[in-house]
Amino acid sequence: MTTARRRVQEFLFIAIGSAMAGFAIAAFTMPAKIASGGVNGIATILYHTFGFEPGLSMLCMNVPLFIAGLRIFGPAYGMKSLLGMVLLSLAVSVVGRIVGYEGIMPYTDSIDVMLSALFGGLFLGAGIGLVMKGGANTGGTDIVAQIVSRYTPLPLGTSILLVDALIIMTSAFIFGIERAMFAIITVYISSQMVNYMIMVMGTKYAKTVFIFSDRLEVIKQLVIDELRHGGTIFQGTGIYTGQERRMLMAVIPNQQISRLTVLVHETDPKAFMIVQEAYKVLGEGFTPIAREAVDHLSGPKKPTGTPSSVAARQMTPLTRTRLSRTNRDRQGSKRPRA
């Protein structure tokens, strides 16, 4: 794929993803008073409490956060991320004006709120996942979480969880505990959809297969001749018998798993076979690795400076904290005793 086509594809991912996420917020979560964390959760609280226009509120919160992220993290927060933030705010405003921020459900009982939580999470997660596949993000409190993670020992995932939990707890005092529980459902579903869109969508579904058999040579040849795939044979030792055994590992498309199972069973009914998910497979016979590598080849330049300064900049906050503690302990042990 050429660079121009790649950029067009990324823009489409960002535009379509922002539209889907905006639809989820304006048509499902906001009318149902589900503040599912992030800037959209804060905008939901502000809209139902003070009547502030949600799309404009999100933009006003996102721009300062984006500038802060740009100053702290540098060019990593580029134009694509700014585009994602603006398009999401625009999509929320457009959809909100169409449906009047009243949603597409009557909200006469809790079933309507539950459906909004479910479908809001699906569309929101799918949209954010597409934006991320386009190499951007929708900004929001994720930037706050990254800043917290940078200057504290907290991992990024924990920081995001704490920020979202604070927003959901605030919504519990305003909208009630029931809506806060629905918000937790939305957060979980959207996070699963983000993972699905990033890890699975656009790749060939495949499985990683591990085969143990006394007739491994025959099975190996069947994989090559019948399935037209390769593999790798590893040497190992059984922990119970202590005997040396060989294991065949191969990555097989889903549609050929049943055929492989039949071939293995016909060859050796006593064979032992493990099948597990392979979310992304790059290389010959699957997604070309060059397609995935193009982003890295055209990405930001390698960090400059001495090896020690580069390593220091690449340390995680937790690593820096542990290293500083270790240095203090060493300095204390070198002090002369009284």
C-alpha cells in the first residue's frame, strides 16, 4: 500500500470512527444520563446540570488538554489526534441537533437505559477503535491519565481507571447509583470493542496450533502438502516422563482448523493438540508485514543524545522511581558510620 493510500485510509478510519463515537454519545449515553468516564462523561454531567452544549463543552475541554499533552509529550500528539478530537466534538453536536439530545429511545423504564448502555458501549468502542487504527486518539481524560502516569509510579491503565472512576462516582451523586452502574457496563463493553477493533479487525483470523505426536514427521508433511502452510518444530522434555519430545507449531487460518484436526486424528489418534487465538499474523500468507511497518518507517525520528540520556527518557515512571530509590539507598550505605 502506497503512502498516499495509507493516509487516505487513516483519514477514513478517523472520520468514520469519530462519527460512530459521536453517534453513540449523542444518541445513546448522553440522553440516558450515562456518564461513562472521559470528557464525554463530564460533558454529559454539564449538559444535564447546567445545559451546556455537549459538543462545544468537549471541544473546550479537549483543546487545553491537547496543548498540555503536546508540551509534555512532544510531537506524539500530532495533527491526527487534534483532528480526532475536533471531529468527535463536531459529530456529537451534529447528531445532537438531529435527535435533540433526547436520544432514539423513549426511556420509559430501565430496559431503555440498559439498551442505551449496551449499544452506546458498542458504537463508542468501535468508533474509538477505528480512530486508534487511524493512528490518532480522541483526547480527553486519557491525556490526564498519561500525565499522571508520567509523574507518578502509577501504570497508565491504573491512571485511566482512576480518572474514569472519579467521573462515574461523580455521576452517581448527580444521576443516581443505577445510572453509574449502567456507566460501568458501557465502559466495559466499549473497552472490549476497542480491543476487538485494534487487534482483530483488518487481519485474517488465524489460530496458533501446537501438536505433540509420535508421528510428527507425517503430520509436518501434511501441513505442507495439504494446507500449504509452514511451521516450526521445537525440541522439549516431558516433565512427567522425562522423555524428549518434539512439538510442531504452526499458524493456521480458521477455515483450515477443522481440516487440520481431521488430518492429525487420522494420522495419530493419540496426538495432543493445542489451539489458541492468534490476533494478528504478519508475514507471508497473511497480512504483509510491510503494511504494518510503514507507520514506523514514516514515524518520528529516533531520539537523539547520548545513550544514557536516551535511555533515561525512555524509562517508565515506575522504573525511574525504583532507580531513584536504589540510588538513595546506595548513597546512604556509603555514608561513614559514627
